[in-house]
Amino acid sequence: LCRVVENLLHGTQPLTLIGLLTSYEKYEVHGLARLHSATLIDDDIVHAVVEVVGWTCVLLRDRYVAILDDSPVAWSVSGTLSYVGLGALAGAKPPVAILSDELQRALFAEQPGPQAASFLTLLDLTLNNQDFRKALVTAPAADKERLPAFSALLSYTSYLFQNAYRSTRASSYAHFTTLILLALIDDTTITQLICDTAAPVRFCRQRPPLLPTLLKPSRSYAAAILDICIDAVNHNLRKRLDVLFYRQNIAILTRLLEHLIKSRTKLVHHWQELWRSLLSFVRFLTSYPDELKALPDILNLVGDLVDLLGLALANGEAFMPDTPSFDDLFYKLVESGEALTTLRTAYGLAKPDEQAPINTLVGVSKHYQELIDEHHKGRGTTLSPKEVSKIIKMGYDTLPVAARDAQATTSRSRGPDGKAMMKRVVRVAVADAASLVG
């Protein structure tokens, strides 16, 4: 269907139709359309679909940008003159009017666009066809003015995830998109391609907290996915937490780290941002335990989070490229010692004397805090970060963590809510498909 569409943006409609067919009674029957997608081997069709996905993602992302333009502003003479009110001298374009906060909220609540319904087909192909998975991740940019389709997909996902809390519809599509990423990462061959392939990815920077600006825009897709999940955790914190969405993001992070550990892949990344995000999430969980404990599946989410931190702690040297990145994890655990203890108590994770992942984290924090306190005795000044880092290195030999190989875990993040979530997404997609053809 996509092969006969002259305008790539018009390819969204046939993709949406295929997605609706493959999703019909998804859990009751094994549909003909899904069987066909699983055996789809025509390279022309595969690459046509990948190209349509790329164009659709750019369109969906630009709808967010049109509401609040977060484009990076490069330095220029005309830009400087505009800043001081003399832009007319350089022929600079007048600045785009900024929408009011109220109008921005209303427009953001309408996102993503109805073209997102076509992602039903993207999920089906990603789940069932390895040739498509490979083409999606490795397809190059069609020309110098465009980015690869997978880069466009990750860019759109960044905007979607940061705004997932704005509506039930946005949340449904965000859940759905996490399944696409999980389907890719479940394939070891594809995950290695994700680690080895580099390209620029535009990230949503519409509101703080912001991740550091990259000196080199082109980097591993794996690093980009880590940042997307970090932003998802940072930007959707609410007392009425979307537990499933958070569990899916933690699952993506866990599976990526498991692959890096097994393959001994040293990934260049600002790891300190991941540890900061996860431990800030720990503090959020300890700030509102009464409200959050009433949410379904919250204990599994807390368990997933603790397991992820434990995995990184025990195997950090396998995937972090330098010692300072690993030291930073220990340093942040020391800073979060009280929060980790509170988390253990508030959510009933374990008794202090039990062998449990949370007790490993608490034990490491306590171990290093005692070393720091010992070195601080008799000193009137606070230890510098450099001195703390030195103490952390000294404490490795007595660290109460048994060395272990990375163990593949069966994530619980696609548990019993998965079926209900997919039915919800299909209903949303049907309404969006009607608006596309109407």
C-alpha cells in the first residue's frame, strides 16, 4: 500500500488501516494481516514503510514544536542585533509570537496528532518481523536535509514522553510507544545495532529540568533512548502516578543495561544524569507514600526501580567507560541514604537484616557514609567532591556487595495491564483514524 503512495505523508492512512486490521480482536484471533506482516520480506515495501514512519514522526514532533518552539538558537550577527532591538538592520525575521500559557496547555492536550494511529502497524511489524526491525534502526537519511527514520522516531518519542501526563489519550500513545522500544530491545541483534549506530536526535527541551546540551549532536541511539527514559521519569511525576508508564520506562532502562553488561559494551553517556533521575524518583516516592501506595502495582514499580539500581551498582564497571561515572553512582547513593531507608520502611520492602536488593543499596550507602564520617573527624571544613571520590575508591575493597554477573531478568512491566492498555489504545486509534479519513 505504501509503495503506490506518491506523497509519503499520505502513507499514514494505509498504515493506519493495516494497523486497525492487525489489532482487531488482537488477543482472541491470529489475524491474516498479522500473519502477513510476520512474513513480509519484500525489501521495497519494508523500506517504503520505514520512510513513511520517518515522515510521520517528523510531522507529529513538529506539531509540538509549533506550540512552543524549543529550537536551539545558533549565534549570529543578525541574532545579536535582534536581541538589542536592531534586527531590521540585518534583515532578521521578526520573532514568532509566543502563545499564552493557557493556549499552550490546551494545544498540548490535543497532542499527538491523529497520524499517531499509524503506529499500530509499526508495533505489529516491530514485534513480528526482524527484517523490518533491522531496516528501521539502520535506514540512512534519504538526503542531507533529513535525518534517519529511527532518529525521527526517537525525537517524536522524546516530545510525546515529556508530555504524556497531559491527557489520557497522550498517555495511551506513550504506553504504546514504550512497547515499540521494548520490542526492539528484546532482540539482541537489534539492541547491538542500536548501541553501535550513531545519529543526531532532536530532544524536547520545552521545560525544565533539561539534560545537558551535547557537544557532539551525533551519538549512539542507545544513549538517546536512555535520555528519553530519563526525561520521561523527570517530567511525569504526579501523585496520581502513571504506574504502568513508569514501569515500562524502567523496563527499557533495565534491558538496555543488561545488554550492555552482557556484551561488555562501554557506552559514552552522561551517566550521572541517570543516577540523579532515578534517585530523585526515590525521594519522590518517599515524599508521598500514603497517596502512592493506594495506586495499583506501585509495589512492583518500586521493586523494579530498586532492582535497576542494584544491577547498575553491581555491574557498573562493565558498561560505564570511566571510573568517575561509576564513582558518581556511589556518591549519589551516599547522598540518598536516608531516602533509601525511608523507602524500605514506607513500602515494606524488607526487614533490615534480610538479604534483599534494597538492603544492598542501604548497606552501600551506610558503608561509605561511615568512611566519609571517619575521614571528616577533627576537620572543620566539609570534604570536597574530589576528597569524597578518593574515599569511594578506597572503600571498594570492603564494599559489602558480592560481585555477580549480569542476570537476565523477566520484566514485570508488561503484566496484566498490557491487554487492557492495548484495547484502550486501539479505541483511541479508531477515533483518530476516523478523523483522518473524515
